[in-house]
Amino acid sequence: MRPTPRIGQLGLGAAALGNLFHPVDDADAAATVDVAWACGIRAFDTAPHYGLGLSERRLGDALRTRPRTQFTLSTKVGRLLRPRTGPPGDDLANGFAVPATHERVWDFSARGVRTSVEESLIRLGLDRVDTVYLHDPDGHEREAFNCAYPELERMRAEGMVAAIGVGMNQTAMPTRFVRDTDIDVVLLAGRYSLLDQSGLAALLPLAAERGVSVLVGGVFNSGLLADPRPGATFDYAPTPAHLLDRALALRALCETFGVPLRAAALQFPLGHPAVAGVLLGARSAAEVTDATAMLYHPIPEEMWLALRTQGLLPPDVPVPVPTLT
């Protein structure tokens, strides 16, 4: 029997359950969570942004009957959802195939943060979340540090949430949060992968030093490392030619060791001591099953050495140590 992941080692990111780019029907969304649970996944992440609350509602529906002490749940703050008064349309301009019934209002004020969590709990139909992240505060740095973060700290002290952090796809601001605040966790998307190790420069070493956990999202860089081919996306945009060539070279070398590139991409971040787990987005039961298999696909030390030797990874980057099964 294949071992199942520990809580947090592999988490399910629920953006796709909010119809990210393409619709997912209710049955497939529920099956995705059901199979994740059957595979041993016990960490789940969502946000109001994902499908204008659809992801939170679907995830809450799927988790509400599960024993609450057996899973961890995170959501995010920074965007309030308010009824839209304009003409009807869709939300595809923001990446989600849902009706544009609401609009997102940026709000990193103390009141906005608390209101956001309260409204998320209503959509989830649950009495608490475990972790709350400041979501993409790139253009709101002063308010995030001076208003939103102190309110999250108060909510943690009150016991309303267990852990607080920041979720971003850059490294500079999360590094400042680790250095200057008392956050518990960073959700780092796309900046620590086989193609982008920018998190290694400052953020990950500082997080390890300060005892701040890092969850890595975007290990496939939005698709390129899952299936490198012309037309694949990198960070949700067309892939530059040099990155496609690099991804193809990574895949070719991995295949000489009998290792799928997906397995290498999924396991690579776990080699760093600051990384507590990987958050993987999935829109179907099949994708969850594949991710679980890739997490435990054997990877020999020689493959990581070859990646370094051929310049496909930096010579000093930490890599996973094979475990005995």
C-alpha cells in the first residue's frame, strides 16, 4: 500500500474549484475533495478571490461532514466581495469562469480583515479556519503592515485563528514579513520551483532561521513543468522560448532516470528545511490521484546530482533526500 502524505506535506489548493479558467461542475468539485481525503490529504486552502466565493462554498460543502480536528483549512484576506451593480457578464477577466455577480474590493484595513474572515466563515459554513493569509498585498504594503497584520495578530491572540501569514508570488515582501513581524507561515507561489529558485536567495534561509514555515505553491509554474510543450503557460502567460527549452531539458534528463518531470517538480521544494509542504491545485479526482503518486515516486540521488552537474539546478541548491520505504 502506498503511504499517504502527512498533514501539510501535500495540500489541496482549491482555486480550480472556483472555476479557474474553465468550469468545474459541482459533482467533479466534490469528487476532487473526496479523493484528496481518501489519499490522505488533510490540508486545504481557498480564498474569496477564487470564483467570487465559489471555491469557499464548494470546499465548505465537501469538508463540513468531516471530523474538524482531522484537517487544516486556510483562507485569505485582502479582497472583500460586494454585489455588482453593473450589467451582467462573466468573471473571466479575473481568471474565473463564473457569473460576475460580485466585485472584489481591495481592503487591508483592520475592519476589512475581520469582516473578510467573518464572511468567509459564512460561505464555508464552518465555525473556524486554521490559517489566514494576507492575499497578494503587493500594491498595499503600508496598509498590510500597519493595519492588516496587527489585526491578524489580534485575531490570533483571541483564538479566532490559529496561524497567520502572507501568500504571494514574489519574495521581497514576504521576506520583510518574516524579518519584521511574528507571522507563522508564508505561502510562496511559483518562486521556488525547478525553473525559479528566487526564494532561495533570502526568504527561505531567513524563514528557516526564524522558524517560519513555508508552503510552496505553483510547483508546476502554472503548467509548464506539468507538460512542457509549445503553448504551455508559465506564470499564467505564454512561455518564453528559453524557459520552454529549459523545461524540455529538465524532462529529458528526468526521463533518463525513469522519473516523470511532475514527480521531480513536486518533490523538489521539499528538500529545503524551511519548506513544510507543497500546495497543489487540482480540478479533478484524477489530478489528485496523480499528484499523490508523484509525491512518492522514487527519485535517485544521482538524478539530482545530474541536474546540478548539467547546470539545470544551481550547484548548492538543497534537494530531497531519498527515504527508505
